[in-house]
Amino acid sequence: MERIIKAGRHLFLTAAASILVTVMSAAQATTDDKAQASFDHIKQVKAGVLNIGYAEVGPVNGETVILLHGWPYDIHSYTEVSAILAAKGYRVLVPYLRGYGTTRFLDDHAERNGQQSALAVDVIDFMNALKIDKAIVGGFDWGARTANIVAALWPERVKALVSVSGYLIGSQQANKAPLSPQAELSWWYQFYFATRRGQKGYEANRREFAKLIWETASPKWNFTDAAFAQSAAAFDNPDHVAIVINNYRWRLGLTKGEARYDALEKKLAAAPAITVPTVTLEGDANGAPHPDPANYATRFTGRYVHHTLTGGIGHNLPQEAPKAFADAIIEAAGFTR
């Protein structure tokens, strides 16, 4: 009898272990599938100086949301956010910024300019090309700065704003002021890009470079190799390195930018207030340089609220906390109703 009981117990434990492995494997597969979720189709539209590649999800007659990615990321930061918003009836547009994915310059000889106002004009051109009068705009990193500028300079085109890390509008003049050594250290890549060595290094190692930024900017985010590879494909754009290098050199005043944007940069240098309804977000584990929320709250003079997310959320907040970002879009939209 004792032998039978032991044998039965062994069979039970073996079966239980098998079930546990199956469940864990299924859960991992679900996680991997989620990480590799992609947009079904990339559209193209000629807008301003670019042929912009973009994803579109949700009903065409829904309230329009434009989501802007950062560096070194791409539109897949918003796959889950877009799905959530589309299910709520929003029309979601996620364009590749200049120098990313399928976005290309219409003129082969056009200056590969990455200055802040140029990216903002791209958004206005994108809206004009698609005949979008007004939209909710959201972003993080470069995308947040671009969304800030669109809201500040063209408030009539922005229904509401969601900005990760708040107010990010800068100027060459403001960037002349040195920071503390510790703060300067966090901008190491900016100084690296200021050199010819840095430009050549980024060209040769753009994937390795991007992965390092992902790891340091979001130290608690356990992204998969598949998720990284999916976004890294966007860096194969032939203009990517030139745009990135120009962007960071422009910030330090090492390149002038284009004269066509001088008037816009003059307005931005005055740190204009943002008057549209705004929700700002921050992650509690953001390892990238970012301002303290208390330091930018007064820059938003319309209806405004800030949320700091806990649980190890890093720099790529939309991809790390998609529901929270989607909720912020819905919250911001509600401010206008």
C-alpha cells in the first residue's frame, strides 16, 4: 500500500510539474507575442519636405490622436497604446520621425536637419497632408519635445497634449549654460556625437548603441530581444545617423540649423507657455536625463495634471506602461469636453 501511495504521489507531482511548465511556457509565449505585436500596414504620405511613413489604427471617423516616438525608439513604442485607444473609438496615427523607418526626404539634396523646430513643422505638414484640423498629440523623448513645440506654437491645432517628462522645449542659448558634473555625465552621448569619432561610432554600432540606451534609460524594463529588434529596424533608414548627429550638435550650438526655422526658434528660445489642456507623465525609474516635474508645472497654463508612475517604469513609458499612457490620452481628451 505504501509503495502504491508513493507511486501515486510521484505521478501526481510529475503531472503537476508538467502542467506548470506548460502554463509558464504559454505565459512566456504570450509575453513574447505581445512584445512582437506590430502594426499591420505602414502607409505613406507626402508632407512638406518628407514622404512620411505612418501607422493608422482605429475608426477613420474617430477623434484623432497623433503619437510621436523618441530616440532611439520607433513607432512600436505605441503598438499596445494604439490598440487600447482604437478599441475606445479613437483614430490613432503614429508617424516615423525624419530619419526613422520608411520616412524619406523628397529631395535627395535636402539638408538632413534634426533641429527641434524642423521636427515640429513635420507634424504640422503631416496634419495638413491628411487634412487633420486638430488632434490630441502625445509623445516621449524627442516626441514629447516635438509635441510640446506643436502645442506651444500652434495651439489651435492641438486639442490636448500628453507629454512624458513634461516641458522639454530648449534653445541653443539655454544649452550654453554648463550643468553640474553629475548632470553632464548623463549626457555623455551628446558629447560623443559632437565628435567625428562619435559620428563614425554611431554609424558603425547603431544597434549596440541603441540597446545600451534602452538599458540605461529603462533599467528595470526587461524588454525582449524580439521587441528591440523590431524597433531597431527603423534605424536602418539612410538618413538616421545624419539626423541624430545633427540634432545633438544643434543643441550644443555646433551647427546653425536652417534659416527657414529661425523665426520659430526665436519664439521657442523665450520658453513659451503651453496653453492647451495637458497631462504630463513620469516614470519612477527613468534613467535618462529629465527635469523634475515641480520645475515645469508652471509652463502649462491651461488645465493641467501630472502623474508619476510607480513600479519601475523607465524612459520608454508608452511601451513599458501602455495602459497608463492610453489612460492619460483619454484623460486629456476629457478635459476638453
